[in-house]
Amino acid sequence: MSEESKGGEEKIEKEVETEVLEKLEEELKELAVPVAITPPEHTKLQGRLTAMDEKVEFVMGELAQRQGEKMGFAIGILYGLIVGILVYVIFLIGG
């Protein structure tokens, strides 16, 4: 009797697996969108992507340069303050 129940369970499991696989295949067919790009379209698309990439690189370079200028300005002010304070202290000690 236990062999019959095991055989029945295995049969049910196989049926369920088959149903699940069929449902997954149907969903994949619905979700999958076939896309075919011909060589001229691919070349044109690649050119557009390259142009966009160059624009992004240019803008990022400009932003990095501005950030560097701000940092340089702040560091220059700090060095100037330090040198000014040292010169002031030297004149106080010497004078």
C-alpha cells in the first residue's frame, strides 16, 4: 500500500511539474520580444551611443575641473592664511 501511495505521489508531482513548466513557457513567450537589428541600424545606433558617451565624458570632465578649481581655491586661501599668520608672528617676535 505504501508503494502505491508513493507511485501516486510521484505521478502527481510529475503532473504538477509539467503544468508549472507549461505555464512558465507560456509566460516567457508572452514576455519575450524578438528584436532583430540589421547591420546599418546597428552601425547607426552604435554611432549615436558613441556620440552620447562623448557628451557625457565631456560634461563629467567639466564638472570635475570645476570641482578641482574650487578645491584649489580653498587650499590656496588656507595656505595664504597660514603664511600670513607666520609672517605676522615673526614681525611680532622680531619687532
